[in-house]
Amino acid sequence: MNGSGASAAGCADCGGKCCREYKVGVTVRDVRVLAEGTAMHPSDFIRLLDTDKEGFRLRPGGPAKKLYLQRSSAGTGCVFLMEIAAGRARCGVYAHRPLVCSTFPLSIQRGVVTPREETICDIDSWNLAGMDLPACRRELIQDRSAREEHRQLIQAWNKIVDASDRESTPQELYDWLMDYPVETP
Ligand code: SF4
Ligand code: SF4
């Protein structure tokens, strides 16, 4: 995902395995930043997939759904991944990419910024000594705050759905997410 901490050589040589192989789940904050940065509507780059965890519902008692980045029509990865040469690719929305992308594969564990275990990256791709760890920490904290806001929006939306007598469409959900007055963290 071309995280802010990856060594440039590591990501360049890898060809974007993470962007090709992961299903990338995003927050409402990420959807807003992408929509505003690209002038695209969320329905052009977001898909809803069922989850057994907390998520947006489209009808009372219906399945919970999470927001994911769409895949390219060729099935070669994230819809925003741009092929630039054989085996080389770059993020086409780098300045607006989701926080899960910009922080990948780092996490905060016991207060320390640490690479996650069992990621798709070759371990040699990463050099903690060469990373801007304070910037990584800020983004990880920003992502945590965005996830809390995301949970609050799930609850607010689901209340509306429960009070309605008809099924909502994904488009209505996306419009509501874009219009709901929250500050982008
Ligand atoms: S938004 Fe960019 S960094 Fe994130 S998965 Fe898509 S191509 Fe990769
Ligand atoms: S899998 Fe790892 S090394 Fe490869 S592009 Fe993604 S973050 Fe970079």
C-alpha cells in the first residue's frame, strides 16, 4: 500500500502486492478524503460487503456491511492502483489514500510503532531506522480517531434505517455519509 514507512526500494520492487491482494476496508473519513480529493462519488470506488461485525445496514434486521475499495475491472487489485511498467505499479490517489494504506504495515503496540506480524510484505522491505516514526504515529492515532467516528456513524445510520419502512440503497448511504456534518480527522 505504499505506506509512509516503507523503504522506497521495497515498495517499488514489490509491485504493490498489498494493493493487489488485500480487500481494503476503509472508514468514512477515508471515503470523504478520497471523494473530495478525486471529485469522484463514493459509488465509483466503494463497494459494500457483508460482515459479521458491526456495520451499516440497508434494512431493519438486514446484514451489516463494511465499506471496501472496489477492485479494478481486470481483477488486478485496488481500483486506484496504476500500472506504470511491467511489475511496477503506484497508487493513483497517493495524496488522498486511506489511512489504512498510508500506515501499512505499521501498528501501535503497547505505545510503540511496530510492523504488524504476518503481512504480505517481505520483511526485507522495511527498515524502521529509515522511517519517519513520529509521522507514522500521528497517522496511526488519526486512524484510531477515524475508526471511533466511523462506529458512531454506523450507529446513527442504523437508527435511521430501523425507523424506516423500506430498504435503503448503497447510493443513499453514500450520500448520507458525504453530507453528515462531521469534522474530517
Ligand atoms: S488506495 Fe492506493 S495504496 Fe490504497 S490499496 Fe489502493 S492503490 Fe493501494
Ligand atoms: S506489500 Fe509491502 S513492500 Fe509491497 S507495496 Fe505493499 S507495503 Fe510496499
